[in-house]
Amino acid sequence: MKFSASIKNNIVTGMCYLFVLLFVYAAVSKLLDFNTFQNQLGQSPLLSAYAHWVVWAVPVSEILIAILLCIDRFRMLGLYGFYGLMVMFTTYIIIILNFTSFVPCSCGGVLEKLGWTEHLIFNIVFIVLSGISILFLSVKKSKTLLKLSVLTILSIIVVTIIFLSSEKQIKRNNAFIRRYMPHPIEKIGEYDLEYNSYYLAGMDDETIYIGNYNAPLFMMSLDILLKHTNKFQVAIDSMHLPYRRVRISVNPPYFYVGDGTVPVLFRGKIDDWKASVLSYDKAYFTQFVVSDSVHIGITTVSSETMNNALGLMQKVEDSIVTILNTDILEKQTDDTFGSDGILLWSGAHQQFIYTYFYQNSYEVTDKGLSYQFTGKTIDTISRPILDIAHYKTTDEYKLGAAKSIRVNRQSATYGDYLYIHSDRLGRYEEEEVLQAAGIIDVYNITDNSYVFSFYLYHQAGKELSEFLIYKDLLVAIVDNRLWLYRLKPEYFNPGSNTKHTVQFQEEDRTPVEKSRSQIK
């Protein structure tokens, strides 16, 4: 069917007004709710590193293109601009849907209500309409098709490069170099847990104790040969409270059950797995770590400083006394996110160790929470780089994973060593290895020195969620599998491991703290 020139011009004019309406509406919606648009774009896994200028470039480009579309002389230029920008938007959606785990929305108005698949279809329709409009106005169709093809490829390449470079900016840090040791650990075996809802609750000479996020009082014990399992239920004497985050820590011969959102802590013996109230209504907490039968370290949020703080619950005669130290953890941001971390207990040195998530340091205190020293890790991020969004309509602060740089992911301690899992790449390191391994950095806490690093290999395509060290064994959970390794003695000086027996029942608290911090 052939159209006359006047009909084509009328169709193109109508299309242009539709495109103008779309871009003006989208741009105005973004600018009217600029705070939300800026937050959502800043937390995008694709554009996070460039959000500071993209947040202005997008609405300004939309308005500029809309103006060009309204002027006959510049209409063709406006159509090419509309076409190219829509291809970029569509490429963005395709990458978000297929290559990232976080899917924000940066659209305004009615478009915000569309699902991502509907949004993709919507964009493709407008790409086709703008392409047809360009062809209607062109004289040489073949040359125009070539221009559209080149513009399409360039638009896709630009967005792809932005995505890849944004990822590398967050992952890589060429300012430090790791020292890797050749095969310092050897694999003993692995065990299929079937589900990815398990966490490490503790360990002794013969058994690994495993809790379940989805079934809070359900426990599994697995022998260190990874052959025999036992599944059972833990009993507590107060089931009526509104529990939301129950975690179990096994420290033979005792086990502890804590929630934190409810200020209650239970203790029982592993010979019958029945626990009674040890402390009630003394303190709310986000983590707890048991140093001995009368001292329990906690992390909480101080009502005075509105920052994370370390606390100590200790049994004095027949009552529990809570001490809070608000001076140790640094507050470098207006919220609590910057001081988030993992609390550990070193039985070998009778110290609490708090490893920050978002900065290259850790705090060390004595058993009474008196400050001893601040240790440094090999990364260079000393101040948290966080993607914190404040949503004015709900007055909420949210931490975005896209642009926040997590320096230390998990940690564990045993004997003289602090083990920190990090996915930050140093100089000369290849990203491909992280597809099937986690990086463990080893520090000596007696002299605050970096010792070396090693790869903890596991199933491909999954991430290390937590690990613990017990004597010469390393136990890790990766998705739905448990991995067991032996630390080779020629690389790991046993040091005080052979001098302290109490530490064996105390080091097991660390995995509970790690698992709890991951679900905050």
C-alpha cells in the first residue's frame, strides 16, 4: 500500500507529537520526583557508577529531543535522537532482566506501573514507530536503513560499555596486591544440604552443627567425615513471644538460642537440646556471640548515638547485667549502615573482634569491651562508600547493593588468625576465578599483619555465604552445599591453638554472627 507525501507527512507529524508527549511527560515526571529518580538510578546495577551525571542527562536529553521534534527543520534529527535513546533504554532493560540480580525502576508517572516485560514491549513498539517515521521522511531508503542499523549498534555498545565499566569500578581496586600461597588448603569433601536456607551454628571435634533460617528451631548435625546426619528439633520454654529472627549458636556442652528483635536469650545443653530462659528484657540485639557461660557479647543500635554499638551481657549472681560501649564503633555516616559488621570472639586471646563490612578495618577489645586496637586490612577503602537512598515520601533510608562497596563480606577467627572473605579484586587478579571461588585474606591478630590469601574453591556460579574455622578445619556453606577443607600446617602456624582448650568450644560462635549479619 503506497502513501502520498502529504499522508506520510501527516502520519509523521502525528507520530512526532506522540513522541513529544512521551518524552516531555517522562522528563517532567522524573524532575518532579527527582529525589526518587536519583535514588533509583543511583542504585541501579547498570548505571550506578555514572548516576551523578546520567540523572541529569536523561531528562535533559528527553526535553531537547522533544523540542527538536516540534521544529520542522530539525525533525529528522529529533527522530534519530528519539530512536537512539529508545534503543538505549531498551538495551538497559534487556541487561537488567538478564544480567543482573537487582531490578530497579527509573521511570516516572504511568510508566512506573508497567512490569519490565511490558516496558520492554512498550519500548520496542516506539522504536518501530520512530524507525517507520524516519523512513517516511527519507529519500534514500537503503542509506537510511544503514544509518538506523549503525545507530542501533552504537546505542547498544554505549550502554553495554557503561554497564561493564560500572561493574569493574566497583569490583576492582588496583591499589593493593595480594600474596597468594600455593594450595594452603586441601579439600576433604562436600555435602549436599538440598536447600540453601542453612547456616553454620557451631562445631566440635566430631560434629558440625547446622541451623535453618526457614525452620528456626530445626537443627542438623553432621559428622566431620560427612557421612552421618541427625535431624532434630530444639525445645525452648517460651514459645508465645513474637519471634522474627531466631538463631542458634552451639558451644559444646551448651547451645544458645537468641532472637534480638525480642530481647530474649535461651541456654541449654546439647545432651537433651532443651533450653530455658537465660536473659529476658535486658537488651535488643542484632548479633550475639558467647565468650563463656557468663559473658555474651552483642551488637545493638544505641538510642543515644543512633549508631551500632558493642554490648556485653554478663551474669552477676542470679541476674543479667548489660554494659554498652558506644565509643568503639566509628560513625562515619548519618545512618548505621557505615558501621555495620560482624562480631567475633577469639578464645585464644580472650578478645572480641568486630570486622567492618564497608571499610578496611576491624576493632579489637578485651573481654570486658575495653578498646585495645584497630586493625587494618589490605584494601584501601577507609571510609564507607555507600549507596544510601532517602525516600522522602516514606521517610525511609535504604542501602542499595549496586553501588555500595562491601570491603569485607564474612569473617572468622581461630588461634592467632583472622580470616576475611572479600570479593574485591586487587591488582593482577582476574574476575573469572570468582565464578567458582571465594578469596580469603588471612591476618595475624597478634601483630596486626597481613599474612597471605588463598582461594576457597566451590561449585561454579554460586557465592560463599559463610564459613568457620575450627582447629585445622575450614567449613563453608555455598548455596545448598557444605564444603570441608583442611588447613595445611606448613602454612598455618598453630600458635596458641595448641595452648588453649577452652577456645575450641568458643570459636564456634562466629558463624552465627556471620549468618545473622547477612540477613539484616
